[in-house]
Amino acid sequence: MSAQSQRSGSGDKRIYVTLAGLPLSFELHWPFHKSTSGADFWVLHADICLENSSGLHAPVAVNLSATVRELMPSLEPKDAEDPVINTLRKEVDRRQIEFVKSGKLVPVHFSSRHYDFKRNKWVFGKASDDDIRLLVARKVYWQTRLAGGPVRVGDPADALYVEASVTHMLEIARSLASEELMTLEGEWASANAALMAQAEKFEADMRIAVAELEKKHAFERG
């Protein structure tokens, strides 16, 4: 069963943006199942869609290690969805995932690399306030552009991705609202005309990020 909840926007599609500016959506095919290869890990099939593209996507198999399984309260979406999405988003950040029109299932390791045992929390890299501000602006733009608003800017998955609190994410969203780029109501933002007028900038950021990703994979193929 695939899962697409509505917690990030008013439509069926939830848009997640990478720090480089790529708008993504995720189809997660729950539940995790035990590996049939005999190895000690659990597998979740997923498809990462590069939005605003000509059907580019990346089918992946998320391989959850036994160590991480012990850390998780459960493998249900309520406990696993945010760290899975951010693990995949970080793989895109690291240019480890290639988007194609049709391709083979690529394994992605969901390991303890992103877990801080000292602080007992997931850590995907701390972003600066400037990066968070840009992420929020891009998220509201792309969610509105591709699926409609309003857009949840207090999404715990995004807070986890940039290692910030939901409260801090909302503080930054309020600063954008004070510049009349969006209208904020609780955790939800509606894009104003001034934000949508920055379409050329956001779409140029996406083109640059896609070009860098393609260049890296072309080099690896030789």
C-alpha cells in the first residue's frame, strides 16, 4: 500500500524540497518487510519523483539495518516515515540517487549513520537560518505551484531534516510573512503574489541542481 498523507499541503501530493532546491514527492509502499535474501535487514520499496520534470523518478529499496530496527519504536509510518523520507532526501543532497524515466530498483541503506547515539536523536545535518528560510520559501512556492495550498510550514519532517524545532521553522515563516511573501495562519502558509513572482529564481535553482546531479552521474558512467 502506498502512502501519501495530506499533512504538508491541501492536495493529495506532498512536496519536499532539498537544500539544493529540488522539489520531490515520495511514494512509500508500506509496510517494511523482512529481507528474503537471508540478510538481517528490513526492506521498504519507494519511488522518489522529481517534480516539475518530464516524468523523472528513482525507484529505491530502503534497506533498514538491524541496528536501526532496535532504535525504532515501530516500523509503522507514524514512527518511520519522517526518518525514511529524510534519509532519501539526504541521498539526493549527496547526489547518490539518479533520476531517470525508467530504471532499476536502487538499494538505499537506512542505517545508523544519521543517528546520534549520544543525544538519542536523528540528525541529518544542521542548516543555517538562511538555508531554512530559503527551504521554507521554496516549499511554499513548489507546493502551491504543483499541488495547491495552503502549505504546512510546521512539518516535523522538515524540522528534522534541517535539525531545527518546529517552533523555529514557524519563526522563520513569520519573518517571510512579515515581508508579505506569504500569509500565515497557525502552521499553514498561503503563498502571496510576491512569492509566486519569484518563479524564475526557484525554477533556475532547480535547473542548476538537476544539471549538477546529471553531471555527477554522467561522469561516473564514464
